[in-house]
Amino acid sequence: MRLALGEIGAQMHSLLKKTVVEFFGTALLVCVVVGSGIMGTNLSSDDAVALIVNAISTIFALALLILVLGPVSGAHFNPVVTFVRFLSKDLNLASAAAYSAAQVAGAIVGAIVANAMFDLSVFQISSHLRVSTGTLIGEVIATAGLVALIQILISRKQDSVIAVSVAAWIGSAYFFTSSTSFANPAVTVGRIFSDTFAGIAPASVLPFILAQVVGGLIGFVAARALRQNEKSS
């Protein structure tokens, strides 16, 4: 009995540690996304320049965060990635729920910190409407590619290249998707709270998240199909 309680305590401690890492990792990611967007618009009135600043900063920060925090929690920073890992039976339901809640909370904190860092009003709601047929297609493609990439690399036991590969995909999708590749429900929610270059209006959030979920499922199925084809060849 005492051993069983000890095991439960150890599991809870491990989950708490991983959840805290997911919170801070997502907070830092959103702080980078929002902060670099603000910096980009401060440096130039040209949206192309702002997007380049935003993308470059995000690429480097994302790769570093995954590299440093991946060994602790897996460095999901994304409820869709967490959900897919649950579907893959890598996480149980309690862990997936805890991760997702931490990611959303961290994303909101990250946006607020970015506002404060640039001496803006700390609490803001974005007015940047983003929804169109094209942007939703972009979110499906960006998220599907992200999930398929992660699943394929994990199945091939190429975990060591996930940090660089994910950063490369997101960086590329900043420019080839019409949505500039949010590909993350937590980041999408967090970006509500900054009425700046990287912000998204509340009315655009639900359609974006639905597109991301659809994209995640497509990526999950595509990765499984590819893996099955590799096994049979």
C-alpha cells in the first residue's frame, strides 16, 4: 500500500514538473511571437519587414525551447500536438488535459508580458480580424504539416532533429501560408491579448482553432499512412 502511494506521488510530481515546463515554454514562445511582432513594427512601417523580424525570432526561439525543454516534457507547447500524442498513446488523458491547460495559461501570460516589456497597456484585446477561406486553409495546411512532421520523426526515432525540423517548418509556413502559420490553439488564444502585429481578434479564434484541429487530424492520419507504407516496403 505504501509503495503504491509512493508511486502515485512520484507520478504526480513528474506530471507537475512537466506541466510547469509546458506552461513556461509556451509563455516564452508567445512572448517571443508577440514581442518580435511589436519590435518589427517599431523598426519599420513595412509589413514585410515586420513579418521577417517576427519569423526569424520565432524560428530561433522555438528551436532553442524545444532543444532545452524537450527532454523534460516533450516540449509540445501546443494542445494539438498534445492531443495527437494522446491519440498515439504516448500520454494519458489526465496528462494531456494538464498539458493543454498549462499551455493555454502560459500563452496568455506570455502575451501580457510582451505587452508590458514594450511599455504598452498590459491588458489588451486584439482587433485584428484574420478569418477568410484562404487563412483557414492555411491553418489546416500549417498544422497538418507540423503534426505529420513530428509524428514521422518520432516513429523513425529521429527525435534529435525535431527541434530544427519543427522550427524550419514553422519558419517556412510563416511565408507560404496565408495565415502566417499559427498552427497552435494555445498560441492563438494567447494572441487575443495583444492588440499588436501578432494579435488576433476573438471572433477569429474559434474558426482558427477548428482549422488547426482538422489539420492536426489530417497530419496524424497522413503520418500513420506513411509509416505503414514504410513498414510494408
